[in-house]
Amino acid sequence: TTHIYTHHTHIHTPHTYTHTPQPRADTTQHTTHNSAQRTTTTYNNNNRCIGICWRKCVTRFHDGEVQETEAACAEQCVSKYFGVFGKVQEALLRQQEAQQQMMLQMQKEQQQQNQET
């Protein structure tokens, strides 16, 4: 996410001054959309995980209680699910960063070519 700041607000605290950047209006809407999209993705991912682990681990819920073995299974399942999900997210982030670097390099090369002509 790229943040563009137009000015700083000074906040006085007893012993320090802190600068709080204020985003430009045109980026606020984009940031809000991305935040809502991330929230929806997280919500859907949590629900997917719960469904998968519930079906895998809870075999009899007729008495209204989850058995100790079922709870341990669900805990392991959730941990494994989010561990894998985290690794996938990291790989996607690295790929996105590499693409951004490649685009920046291409733009730089294009600018150099334009300056030479």
C-alpha cells in the first residue's frame, strides 16, 4: 500500500512532539476500500478454516460438548491451516514485491532511453 502525505499534524504530549501524517483525500478512499477488502478476506478465511476443522475433527456433537480429543484436533487443524495460509501470503507478497521492483526497473530504463534521445 502506498501512502501519500500532504502535511503533518503536530500533537503535543507532555515531553515530546509527535508528527502524525495525514493522508491525501484521494488515497483515503483507496485505503478504506483495501482495508474493507482485507477484512472481508480475513472473515471468509476464518469461516473456511472453522468449517474445514469442524468437519475434520468434531465427529459427534450430539451431547452438546466437544470432546478433549476433538478440541485438540481442532486446535492443531487451525494452527496448521493458518501456518500454511501465512506461508502462502508471504510468498504472494514476495512475488508482488518482485513485480513492483521489475516495473520500477523498466520505468527507470525507459526514462534513461527517453533522456538519450
